[in-house]
Amino acid sequence: MFSVIWFTLQEAVEVTLNYQIHDLLIGAVCFVIVYRFYPALTGSKNPTS
């Protein structure tokens, strides 16, 4: 019985972590794209970093 609970817990943690990492990756990619292209879009060549 305990092994079934442990297996379910592991699966839940794994799925949750995978979704969080997936969201973090998408967020990071979007952030980099916006950060790289924002000065060009606003026409400013000297972004305040």
C-alpha cells in the first residue's frame, strides 16, 4: 500500500516539476526575445540595463 502511495507521489512531483520547468523555459525564452528586440522596437539604441 505504501509503495502505491509513494509511486503516486513521485509521479505527481515529476509532472509538477516538468510543467514548472517547461513554463520557466518558455518564460526565459520570451524574456530573452523581448529583452533583445525591445530596444529595436522602441527605436532606442542604448537600453538601460
